[in-house]
Amino acid sequence: MYEVYKFDNEWQVHTSYDGAYAGSFKEIMKFCMKEIRVPAYELEAAVATMEQNGHNAIHFGVNRTFIYSFTKYLKKQEN
């Protein structure tokens, strides 16, 4: 399973296999295509759907296909 998140100007990709990575949109998209081998057309459809629905997260299945977009909330730290 793979998920991509957008929090403000930072993008993150989380994998159930290799942990998490953060960077710019361009860096994360390159990482997804080169390291995880998500096809560019899947990324394009996923980001378009995410933006169209006002979401900030994308879920990809184990076959690296776009499944759905959703809203991811950050947990607030209590002091």
C-alpha cells in the first residue's frame, strides 16, 4: 500500500514497505515513478482527482494503481 499526502507545501509518500519520504511535489512524483514504479498516468489521475475533490491525500493499492483520494488530518500535539 502507498499513500501520498500534501500538507501545506510539503508532499509526503508513505509506503507500508519502506517507510516515509518528504519533499516538494516534483521530488515526490519522481520518487513515486522511479522508486515505487507508479505509472505517470496513475499519478496524474490521482492528483487531478485529489484536487477536484478538495482532498489532500491519495491511496494507491499494492499494484500501484490509484484507488481513491481522501482528506488526511494531522494529529495535534498536546503539551
